[in-house]
Amino acid sequence: MPYSLARIKVEDYAKWKPVFDQISAARRVSGGAKKGILLRDADNPNEITILIEWDTLENAKKFIQSEVVKKSLKESGAIKSDFYFLNEVEQVKI
């Protein structure tokens, strides 16, 4: 399975979250996102990590590089963002 991993530092989580939620349908319908996990740093709640599973790696890259994402990052008060594209190798036993 293909994934994207985003690490985002924001000015204010409460300002960022509604903007993130507003593009939920675009992620799913246009982007091909299947499911995701939103995490906040335990020591700094304005540092966010998002792991999203996609239908294809191409759709993940296309969506992350889209104007929708660029606009939402600017609108939401994102200070810094880094995106990584990953392919699942295996699920490990814990």
C-alpha cells in the first residue's frame, strides 16, 4: 500500500484543524485517500504528523502537490511542512 507522511508545524492547532477537515472530501474523492491517522507531538501540540493510506502513489503525489493543499497550508497557519511518500513493505508482528 502507498502512504504519505506529513510533518507540519502550525501556529495554532485550533486554527489549522478546521482547514484540514474542510479538504477531507477532496482527499477522499479527488485524491484517492483511503484512511489516515492524525498525531500531535506530546510535547508540542502544534507539531502534527499525518499518515494517509492512498489508492495509488501517483494520486498521493498529485494531491499533495495540488493547489488545494498549497492553499490550505497557507490558510491554516502552517509554518513548515515536509511530505514523504512511502510504500508498505510488510506489517510487523508486535
